[in-house]
Amino acid sequence: MTEDALLAEMRALQDNVPGITGTAVASRDGLIVRADTGGVDPDNLAAIAATWLALTQRMSREVGQGTLREAMTRSTGGYVAVYAIGASAVLVVIGDEGLDVTRLHRESTATREVIEALLSGPPVSARTA
Amino acid sequence: MSARSWGPADGPLGPLDQALRDCAAARFSGELHVIGAPGGMICLADGAVSAIETPWSPSPEVILLRSGRVTSADWEAAFTAATVARGRLSDELVTRGLVGAGELEAVLRTALADAMFAFAAGFVDTCRAEAGTPDFEMPLTPGAEADGLVAEALRRMEVLADFPGPPLHARARVTAAPRAAARRETTPDDGHDGALALIDGRRTIRDLAFARGRGLYVTTLEVARMRGNGLIAVPAADGQHPGDEDGDPQRKAAAVGPTAAGLPRRHKDRPAQPKRTGDADGRSLPAVLRLLRPRADGGPQAPRTVLTSNELGGM
Amino acid sequence: MGTSLQEALHQVLAAEGVRTVALIDIASGMVVRFVGEPNPGLATAAVSLADEARAARGLLGPRPGGDLEEIAAVTDSGLHLSRVLLDKPGEGFLLFVDVDRARANIALASLRVGQFAPAVLA
């Protein structure tokens, strides 16, 4: 099941980066594809994330900064980051105050590639290392 | 000593032990980068430790905020004022009466000890020193003697080693045992200072520490006690999760502590293979899965295909 | 000139018969700071005292009159007084004082410690 492979990839990211408390993959039109967020409402999360990604990508273009890599909020209680997955989806990462941000930058790239392949191609197995 | 590296070494702290001693002898000021799991950064002033950052140990800010000692509104106000006045956040907090000077120093010192413990509990691969005058939010001034922090970290490792059962890994997920539910109902304070309420099967020991605003060490102690009381379960070092009903093979969790030969374990945060999944968030899988595929003409996105789980059955 | 915490501990140390003063973190048993005579048994005592404080609190439970205030131990050469300070964050601290019995009695020492305790974390 693609859904299982998606979750496995999301879980792998969470295991690899200390401080991630939840992840979600949403469609660009704001619908939740897969959520692994514990208590956070996935439908609200998906809607906000899709809008936010679109806005920040627009901002990047507006100021002539090329392709958006990551949009991140930092609050007293932690972080939320969104990433584009190809042209069709959004990856949301929620982390607490101790999130290893540097590590997230590194690890999210591979995660995004795998998820993009899972969503747009024939079924592929999740990465195993 | 302007720049220097220390390669892999034996012992719970790996090369960090020697690195700290060398920095103390040289009265080094600057950043000591710790590469490992966890990695982090140690800020040194005149060879003494003034601040440590690591993803496994809550910072003094997290401790003060999460415990409710300082409200986030008061914190933000102090932070803004300190930044504008180019002063120290610690001074601003004390001036505003948000925290006592002695209390803040105690919090800073215990946080440093906890961060050092986090390095000892994890795995330090290499260290690299960069001279300079780093700018940290709440440095301990004057700094703490590194050898005292190291001794305290090792003492804590020994205390934990005395608990029965397999070693507790900071990133192992903690699950409540069936007994815990009954306990929560009958004991208003669960006897573990609210820790039991936060255990949801997702949070690791490290996550619990951050969620409560307590140190990694005291949280690990609490978890060890709860495990001893049969209230919780933690996956053992070989990755087998006791009480896993459907028998899914679990990801291996790395063990901490030296191997039988006394050598440090090579610890990797990265799992050997991704965990096979059950249901992620306790709800039944949706009957319909929408897949979006980019349109060939690059036009606006719209769902091209709606597939039922039956149709997906072969995927 | 030391920090506020250091000076407050020194104030307690200045009392008659006081040999060692230490601030102990109850949750971890760690000696956060100490002043006075180096005491080789301090680290071990700190862990035990912290455990005792937690056990006593567990026994006493929340009471209308208040929580655990002080632990006193009498040894052949000294008095160990541990006064509980502050609840948040964490489980609080102990202000530990080692007093020479030949030079001060328990009542006097306790009084003195009680006078200076509030200043330690302030």
C-alpha cells in the first residue's frame, strides 16, 4: 500500500531527526493525504499548510529569490515547517523546542524525494537505510 | 589554540572528555562543536563552560517556560527589552522579577549538567573547536568547570545503570501499560508528578523531557521508576517491543552504554529499516485515498484520480 | 565578587560552626554549588538527601499546613540540616548545611539557616 510506504517514510524522518513530534503530507488543495501528528487536527493542518506553502512560494518569487526551500515558524512552544513535494503535495513537519533544525534541513531533502516518487509514480518501496 | 579537532575515542563521552580538558588547560574561549548523536555545541569562556546546546536536553528557556515558571508573554517582553537594550536576557529576567538570580543560576547549572549527560548517554564521534566570542542567550557567567560537569554526567550514567532491566535509550518511545490506565483513574496525582499523563506511545523519553520542561536525566529516572512499577513499557535494546499485539517486526533501537568489551557502542540514530506500519494515529484508515498527479499541461492542480482502498489493494 | 547565589551561600557559611554549605537539586541529587570545607562525602550525601526529600514528600502528601520543610540528621561530629527551597521548576532544591556540633546546636543552626534560606534563590 502506498499509504503504508508513505507513513514509513514519515516515521523514518521522525526517527532520524530529534525533536520532530509529528508529520503530515497534504495535497496542494488542502486535503490531508497522510497524517502522523498525534493530537493535531489533520484537516486543519492540511488546509493551513497548503495555503502557507503557496503564499511563501509566491513571496519567494516576488522578491526574486528563486525556489522556496523551506518555510518555518518558530514559536515559544516549537517549530512548524512546510516543504513542497514536487508540484502536487506538501510535507508538514512539527517539532518541539529542541528540534534539530540543521539535521531536519539535511534529512528532509531525501524524504521529499521518496514521497514525491511514492505519490507520482508506480509503487516504490520505502528507503531502507 | 585557535582551531583544533579530536577524533573518535573510547569512553561514554568519546573524545569530548579530552577536548574539554585541553580547552580548560588552554583557557579556550569559543565554540566546541560536538559531532555525534546527539550532536551539539558547547560554548566556552576561559576554558569554562558557559552554555551547551543539544537536541536531547531542554534548554534553560524550555525549562522555565514549560514549567510555567515564566509565562511566554513575560518571556517575550524580557527578550525584546534585552535585545533592544543590547543587554543580557538573564539580567532582564532577574530585573523584572520573573526569576531569582540564584534560582536562574541553579537552573543554568542543572541544565548544563543535563546537556553533558545527554552527550554521555548518546554517542560522541568527533569534536572541533573554533575560537571566538560566541553569543548565547543565557550564558552562565562565570562558566562551570568542565571536569565537574563530566563527573556529574558519569555519576548519572552509573545511577541509571543500577536500575534493573535493559538500558533506556533517550529516543525510545514510551507506552503506557494497561495498569497505568487504572492508576490514572484512582490516583489524582499519578505518583509520578504528571509524567504518566504525557505518555502516549509516540513520545520518546527525550520528547517527554521537553514536553514537561524537565531534564533528560530526571525524565529517564522517572521512566525507569515507572517501568519498575509496571506502569510503562519501553522497547528493549534488541528492538522487540514487549506487548506488541500484532507481532509486527520493530525497528531496532540502539543500546547505550559500553558493550561487554567495554567499548562504546557505535550508535546510529538512523534505523536499520523503516518500521512496518500499523495505523498511525489510532483511527481507521480512510476508505478513499486521493492521489494527485501533476497535469501534463502544467495547469492548476485538481484531483485526477480518486481511488478506493479496494482498487489500491494491489499497490 | 561572586554571583548572588555564591554570596548567599557564603552568608550561611559565616554562621557559627558551619563548615560546608551546598545547594542540592532534589530531582537529580546533583550538588549545584557548594562553599566551605571540601567534603568528600558530600556528593553521596546529596543523592541520599534528595531521595529522602522525595520519599518524605511522597509520605506526607499535600498537606494543609504545607510541605516538607527541613531534614535534620545528627552524626557523631556534626549536624546535617537540609532545608527545602522552592517548588518550580522541577522538584526544588535543598539548602544543605554541615555544622560542627561542638560549636553550634541544632536549634541555633536551624534558625540561622531559616533566616538566610530565602536569599539563596532570590
